[in-house]
Amino acid sequence: MENTVPNEIVSFMHCKVCLDERPPDLSPREYAQLEVGFTKPGIQIWCKRHEINIMHVDFEGAGPFSADTTR
């Protein structure tokens, strides 16, 4: 199946703890263990390796969106 939507990401989200401990022979993309999914107010990015929040975008918050970037 051909992907009709190109990857247009210009800045990636990573877990800081993963970046700090990543083996030198692996790229951040290869080492990442992220989950991305919908929550009641928005979308969350979660690090499976460290069980920590990377970002939680609240579409119901003030302004265009609010984001919790605790890590």
C-alpha cells in the first residue's frame, strides 16, 4: 500500500532521557520507543522505555493549544 501523505515533520520530539542514554551506534529514531495517541483533551506522546510524558497537547486549553512538555 502506497503512503499518499508524505512525512513533512521538520522537528522531531524525543525523550530527553533516551537521548542522554542512547548508544552511539543508534540514531534517535532507531532507539525511540514512543507511543502517540489521543487523550480526552488532545494528543499525548509517551516514552515507553522510561514511562514518562514527552508532550501532551490539550486542544481544549486556552489559545490555539497548550502543551505540557515535562520531559
